[in-house]
Amino acid sequence: MEEIRDKCGVFGIYGVRNAGALTYLGLYALQHRGQESCGIISANNGGFHSRMGMGLVNEVFSSAEDINSLKGRSAIGHNRYSTTGSSSPENIQPLVMNYSRGYLAIGHNGNLTNYRQVKRELEKAGSILRTSSDTEVILHLLARSKKERIEQALAESLKKIVGAFSLVLLTPRQLVAARDPAGVRPLAIGQRRSSWVVASETCAFDIIGAKYVRDVEPGEIIVIDQRGLHSYPGMLKKSPHAFCIFELIYFSRPDSKIYGTNVDKVRRRLGRALAKEHPVEADIIISVPDSSNTAALGFSEESGIPYDIGLIRNHYVGRTFIRPEQKIRDLDVKIKFNIVKGVVKNKRVVVVDDSLVRGTTSKKLVKMLREAGAKEVHLRLSSPPIVSPCFYGIDMPTKSELIASHKSVEAIRRYLGADSIGYLSLNRMLEMPSLPKESFCHACFSGRYPIDISRRARLAL
Ligand code: SF4
């Protein structure tokens, strides 16, 4: 899979002595959702402690002191990859404000499609925004609300914004979570003894020994305080559900439960369905690790063709790989993947990948497989062609950079140099999770956007 970056993982915990340390572990488990920056805010005695920085969780929290300084019994954390707002330190989350009612911190996964309009209105009304992150407008809307209770102020603020948001908020005495009415991004609730946890994915519960309880429902606001968890459903505008199908195909970890369904199970079914829709005579199945492993297993189970490890991914490639002087062909792909020659030599190889974005990585992989002696290379994708960008929190290239937006499937096959290519159909893909098909957003595959996108975004299509 070529890199598409998700915007962010969020985590929050309430009612435990080492809340900061547990949040650090939660962010570790959610590292795949954002590698640009991360941060943790903990609440202690009416004030906040914070640590944040650019880099991976283990770079920002590099000593026991970094973690132990996050005192208090509640905390929120955030891993970021930017979609709105530049990659700079002032945009690191959680964002914090100190307003008339004290401290408030927020972490956001998603993207607000009417951000510019709300920002303009806030600025007209005198607000001074200090970041270029869409999340900051939520803080300013909250600061302007006259409502007494946090859930009322939040509902009033969130009614003014459009788009995708899974939020965690921290006050000195409460942990708050909210999910947009369409439920685009996931957000789960867990319990660890007497403490409550919320996280983008349930893999963050496993690492701290918490158990999954349920999802924050689309349009629901949750307030957790010393009296327990209080649910406020129906305070936001109603909307049909639009769960991001890409979370199940690629973004989320296979060991997570998303929208109440096991990611691993769905990926296996996607692979099986792909094998039925696009059968092929071949000797081995290999996957593009790691996100395609499970779909490749499903393909192998259905087709009876053995699965093997033909591609090895280097997990230690830093974000700032320095290119050496001499020119090595296809170095960007070679630094990330290597072919196990003994596995593919003289074989008819099926490569299962979860999706195709620009096609540049796949083209190089096909070439490397042929150079390694593969007799035939058949590409199978466990999702349909990506034809439109995402405006709901996933960092994708522009429409013109998406190969399937301007090339037919046969033209893509020729461009990649593969012997055959097969994409899973939209209909079959939507049948694989055990949820109604209408519950999902599939705009990047169909161009049908379930939530209003900005005028600027429409013009770019
Ligand atoms: S457009 Fe695609 S990536 Fe974006 S929310 Fe919808 S399904 Fe997910």
C-alpha cells in the first residue's frame, strides 16, 4: 500500500492514579494513525500538565521523567498527521485553552469541511486563532458559549460545524468524548477496573488491560466525572451514518474492533471475496505488508493457492530518510520493501494489496518481482479503484494524482506492467462488514460524498 495518512489517533482516560503513563501506552498502540507529532495533557488539582512535540511517541516521551511529570488521575493524548493545518509545532494536539471557566484541552480525529467559513465568522467576531488547525475553531466556539454545562456548550458548538470529528476533551474535573452524527471516524469506550477509557481503536485498550464496552454512538456526547459515565445522545443534528470504510480496509489495526466489528475478520472476508471475483491460475499468493496480510490470507483460503512471505517490509525507515549521493534505481521502494527471491523465482505470483493510490509504488514492486525471477505477476486489490480524494480526515493526493481517476483498469495494468489486475467491486466490498451497506462512506471509491464538502474542495474535483 502506498502511504495514505490518517489524521490522528485520540485517547482519553479518567479515574486512575497513573493516567499520564497509561495514555502514553495508548498512544503507542495508536502510533499507526499519526507519526508527525504527539502530545499528552493530564489534569491534576485544577491545573494541567502537558508534554508534546514533533515526532513519534517514543521520541517525544524518551525518558521516565517525561511520563512521570504527567501527574493526575485523568489525561488525554493525541497522535497527529495533519490534513488541515501545516506540519508545525503550534498545531500539535491536544490543543489547550485557558478561558473564563478554566482549562480545557481537546484532541480531534477527523476534518471539518466548513472550517474556513467558521474561522472567518469567529475572526469577524473578534476571536484570534493561533494555529492553522481546524480543531481550534471548536475551542473558540466553546469559549463563546454561554451554556452552563459542558455537554450543552459542546452540543451548541458542534451544531455549527460540518464534517468528521471524533473528539476527546479534558477539563480539570471531566473527560468528555463526542462523535459526529455520521460517525465517520471510530471512537470506542473501554473500562479498566473502575476507570473509563476512550480511544480511536480498541488496540489501545488491550495494551493497558482495558476491555471494550461499546462505541461512542454517532452524534453522542459522553461526559465522565467522579460520578461515572453520562451519555447524552441526540444533542447534535441527526444524520445518516457514514462510517469510513477505509478504516476497515487499511487504516485501523487488524487487532482492533472498529464500528463494533473485528477488522481482521472483515479483511479476511475482503480477500475471500476478491478471490471469487477475480480468480487466477497461480503458484503463490504474497501480500504487500503489513496492511494487506490478512486480505492475502483470505485470498489464499478461498483460492487454495498457498500464501507465502515474498515481500519483507523494513519497519525501521525513519520519517526523514537521507538519500545517499549515488543514484540507486527505485531506492524509495527498495528501502521499504525487499523481495524474498527464493519465494518468487520461477513462480506465477499473485500480489494482494489493499488499495492503489498513485500506482508508483506498485509499478516498482512489479518490476522488482520480475527482476527477482517471477514468471507472472498478478495484482489483486481488496478495494475498488480510488477515484476521488477524501475530505473527512484522510490525507490523500489530489484527484489528478489518483491513478484510477484518469486511467481505465486496463490502462492501469499496462502502466504497472502486471500480467493481470483485479479490483474488488464496490458492492462486494460494502457487503463484507456485518453492517448495512448504507452505513458506510465510500466517497473515495464512488465520488458520492455523504457530508457537505467545502466549495473550494468541490472546485478541486
Ligand atoms: S472518502 Fe474514503 S477515506 Fe474518506 S471517509 Fe469516506 S471512505 Fe473514508
